[in-house]
Amino acid sequence: MQYKKGNKRRHQRQGQQIERVRMPRDKEIIGIVEEMLGGSRFRINCQDGNTRICRVSGKFKRNAWIRPGDVVIIEPWDVQGDERGDVKWKYRLAQVEVLRKKGIFKG
């Protein structure tokens, strides 16, 4: 099958099978990105009912592009934990489906 330039990798990703999905650990919470605020910050609606402003560290920012609607893992801060947090992981579409089937994510 012939692919246009740059499309081969995207088609390979869609057919991938997911073997392992990263689960939230300790204080981590799953959330959905609502809005980009600028300055590596996002407004995220978390599963615990809070809406937090979360930042993305430089190490993670280079590897993952985050947009509204993406499902992410966040870790609330020790201080202002109900209002602020850090983004730790971004799930891909196939991984979100695995989380839904296991009953961990309802969204």
C-alpha cells in the first residue's frame, strides 16, 4: 500500500495493539484537558470533581503535544492541591479505550 509522505507512521500507530497502559499511582488523578492557558499551563477537569490549572514540565513538553480533549494523568501539588497540579502522562486513544473497558476512566 502506498502512503503519502509522513502518513506511514500514523497508519502504523492506529493498528497497534496496546499491551500495557500506565495506571495512576498514589496521589495521581486522571483528567480531561479543557483549555490551553498559555505558558505550558492547562485547565483540566479531574475525576475527583475539581478543575485544576496544571503545568507541563519541560521534560514532558518536548515529547507530547497536549490539546483540549486529551486524557492525562495529573499529580496535585502538596500546597493548593485542589487548584493546581502537574501533568505526568498523556494517554493515546487506544489506551483511553482500555481504561474505559477496565472501568477506571468514565468520560
